[in-house]
Amino acid sequence: MTKEMFVKISNCKLYAKLVGENNGKPTVIMDAGYGDFSKAWDSIIGDISKLSNVLIYDRAGLGKSKTSSNPRTSREMVIELKELLIEANIKPPYILVGHSFGGVNMRMYATEYHNEVCGLILVDSTPEDYRERFLPSMSLDFQQAYNKQFVYEGNYDEFMESLKQLKETRLKLNVPLIVLSAGKKAHYSKESQELWNEMQREILEVSSDGELVIAENSAHYIQNDEPEVVVSAIKKLIDIN
């Protein structure tokens, strides 16, 4: 089953696609990285849809979704996703999957609506102390390129505000958490790569039931480089529910 929809929420219309079989398992909700939209999941959506229902969507102002007048911070994006799920009548429980910046949103969703969430998978997601701890380990060229990329949805300040919101809302979650860390990042020195894996490991502290998987042959888009790693993490959480 594939159902495409434009869902009207309080101040814009969001594009969403529901794929898969409604087999009584939790619905998988997927959130792409900064400036990315639902197409970021094309490499694995077919495999996951054989396991359960999957919802992919475009955040406001990206892909086929209309722009929103709300600030482009994670707090607003979580509220918009919640509205989308209500309006589209997609009932919990959910397994949340977030890539990169999408992982920030999904962590905040899991904290805000913990009764609705039965699993969380973070795909090379942005740690809350990325700017303070990680960025200084990279070359100046990398840092400049990083700072200039914020033109697609939120600006630099809104992105950093999202990381601050993540830090402020941090709570111990009582849901299974799988953290996938890219083990072969482009432009990373050995030290930076080790620091990255260590910071991904530290994210496990937000759950009482966490597991780290290092995708040894993947750069940032694990779903493209080693799709089976992401699919098997999702399957694992579907199977225990």
C-alpha cells in the first residue's frame, strides 16, 4: 500500500507518504537530515515497508511541503510533526528514525511524547554539543563550509538553537535506542573519527536500553552506504514490539 497526501496543519501543508502493510506492528516514522526531505530514505523504504507501515514526510519548506512562518527550530518541527500525525490519523505506537539533524528532532519528539514511542533509531545524528566539542577538531576549511551550509531551512542560529533545545529537554528515556555511527566519515582525521564515534556512544546515556552500532564502511549517509545496517536496526525494534 502506498498513500501520498498533503496534510493541512495549523499554518502550512506538509507532504507525506505512507507505505507498507498495516500488520499490527508499530508505524515507523522517519525524519531526514538538515535540508533533506523524504527522498533521503529511497534506498531503504522498500525493505522497511515489508516489515510495517512507514511514514516519510517533507518538513515545511522542503520537497513538496509548503513553507511555514514558524521558526525553523526542532521545537517547532516536533509540534508540526505531531500535528501531521494527528491530522493524517496515524496512531501510535511509533518507532522513530532520524538521520543527522532529523535525529535531533526525533530525540525531542521521544522526550516530549514518550508515551507514543516504543523505539528510537538515530542514524549518525547530530550530538547536542557538536559545535563546542566536535567542530574544533576539524580543519578551518571544514568549519567554514559547515557554517555556510545553513541556507535550506533553518539558518545557523536556528540550527544552534535546536541543539540548545535538545540539551535543555534531555531526559532519560525508557525506550530501546539504537545509535548508528558512520565509521568512515569524509574529511575526518583518525582523531576526529574516534571523537565522533565516542560522542555517538555518549548519546546512549539518554536511554536505559541503548546499543551502539558502528557502520565501518559508511560515510554520513549510512542508509545509502550500508542500507542493511539501518534496515536491520529497524527490524530489531519492530520484532521486539
